[in-house]
Amino acid sequence: MVLAAIPSPSRGVVHLGPVPLRAYALMIVVGIIVAVVVTARRLRARGVDPVVASEVAYWAVPFGIVGARIYHVISSPDAYFGEDGDPLAVFEVWNGGLAIWGAVAGGALGAWLACRRMNVPFGLFADAMAPGLALAQAIGRWGNWFNQELYGRATDLPWAVRIDPAHQMIPGVETYHPTFLYESLWNLAVAGLLLLVDRRWRLGRGRLFFLYVALYTTGRLWIEALRIDTAEKVLGLRVNIWVSIVVFLLALLALALIRRPIDPDVGWTPPASAGGARRTGGQQAGDTDGSGSDTGSTGSTGSTGSTGSTGSTEDPVDAAGAETAPGAAADPAPGTTPKTITPPTGGPTAAAPASTATSVVTGSPAGGSGATAVADTGAGGATAPSDGERPGDRAAEPAGPAAQDGR
């Protein structure tokens, strides 16, 4: 005797005038939106333009739908090519019939192609996408509830799903295992575990994605064993069970083979030609700690200091005698020759060193300064420092285009 059961919807389609709005398709669309939003937020946290998520979706979604349909037709051919089958029904995607394994394979192919076009490492994107993908599956599974399909064995458990007579696999039996609910809850748990693992260890290089695959296939194995809908079998087992076993083993193999250091994705910099992926959130090209400092090819300025051009012999004073680079500069490093000052008329003259070359002294990286002091010993054009200023206390202004920061 069944004391309680989950009722099934009376219908799975609503007509808005001549346009049918199918709950099955609506659940898929909502799942895709959630996946894109979650992936975008996770890409931003990794320093990648979140727009990449939607740009990849433009490729992954069509490829995923085509892959899902192809896999469904191959695994259930009788409905289309059997004795009473209709080959043209292959194209009626709106009537249901999308297999998750085909969706994952096709979507992954589309995402890989999109990442290649935008020069985004696929492993980085896949790791960012994994929790969102699990959430999308958790939402999409409710489409089976609206269609009253893909349920499990008959049961009288309180959480059994009640199926209408027109959709009953066993005539006269109303309640069955709600496999859609089992898989939805399993995927929610997988998404939560992935977020926890990523926050704790930050696996990187696609390992979080392969962990998702391993966890999902583990649940799919026992859920698939409960289902009683028509399916092709090999050696007495449903094809989807064999696929789950193979994919699970491949995921474990991938996790074992990827042995690079943890979190190598942080600090990734897209090539200059990449149109879509850009570093954001304070992490720019060459900046791995989010400090915002730039390290151009010829030197630049940032929060941790920089080195200027070594070919500049100009004093940091313009024609009017005003400093063009205000601000305190670092003292010359110990052991360097200070700048010789020659008074314009009379008075004592500091001893000039034998060399007239320009010496460039950079602060020691270990000291954390990184500033540059220039000692110009050329004859003429030298300007005496102001009161209280020691020779060499001024920073030289980089000369010419070679001293730009590489932007």
C-alpha cells in the first residue's frame, strides 16, 4: 500500500498561442544559464574575462545538443529504425530524447574548439566549468519528471513518483523510483563537493573536471541500474552502464597522469593576439599576485618597483629647472659612485671620478625597493641638488620609446 508519492505534472507543455513551451526544453535552458553564470564567476576569480563563458557556450551548446541526440539515436535505434520506427523522428528533438553522455562529449568538443580560438587553456576552462555543469544537470533532470519518463523500478516508498496510466512501463503499477530526483540530488552533492575541493586544494590543469567526471559516473552507475525504460544491452547490462564504467576508468587514469604542481593555472597570461580572454581583477599580464604591477620587456613601473632604460643619460630636470619626476627615489646602492656636481662659478668642486660613463644602479630585489638611481658623470648639463638633497637622490626619466612599459 502506497501511503505517499510524488505526483507527476498533468502536462509537460504549455501553449503560448501557437507556440508550444515545453517544460523539458525549459529545464535545459535554465540549466545552461546557471552553468554559464557559475562558470563566468569562477573564470573571473581565476583572472580570466568572464565573457569567455558565454562565448564558449555559443559553441558548446549546439555541439552538446547534436551530440546528445546522436548518442540517444545510437543507443535506442528501434524507435527510429525498427519495425515501427520513424526515421524522420530523429530530428524531432523537441519531443525529448537527449542522452547526457552525448551532450557531455559534444559539449566538450565545442568548448575545446572555442577555447582554441580564444587561446584559453582548456584545462583552466574545464575546471571553472565543472561545478556549473553539475548544477546544470541537476536542473535539467527535472525535465524527465515533466515528461514522466526514465523512472526506475516499481516501489512503494514514500518518495516514489506516481506515473499516469498512459506513461506506465508496467500496466497497473502507478509508483516507481524517481531516478530523476536521485540524479538531481547526486549532481547537487557533486557540485558542492567540487566547490569545496577547489577552495581547499585548487587542483588545476583539468583535474577538477576529471574529478567531476569520476564522481558523476559513480552515481550514474547505481542510478542507471534502477531504470526500466527500453535500452540496448551488452552482456546483460545497459549500454549506459558500460559507458559509465569506461568513462569512470578514463577519468581515474587522467587524474593519475596529471602530476603537475598544484594550481598552475594561476598567473596564466593570454597571448597578445587573444581577442576574448583578458586578465582581470588586478591580475594583469605577468602579475601573479594581483598587485597590479606591470613587467614590460624594457621595464615598467608598478607597486613593487621596476627598472628603467639603461641608455638614458638625461638629468631628471627639464629646461625650466623643475623636476619632471617628483617623488622620493631610492638611495644609491652601497659601493656606487655618486653624481659629480660642478658649481657654475667659483667655489669648491667635488672630486670627479675617472670614468665619465653613466652608471645605473637598481635596488636589490631582496630589499624590496626595485627603484632605479642614475649617476650621470658627463660634462656639462649637471644641476646641483637642492638644499638637503644628496647627490644621486633623484630618479632618471627614461629616454625615448625604449623605456615604455610594454603595453
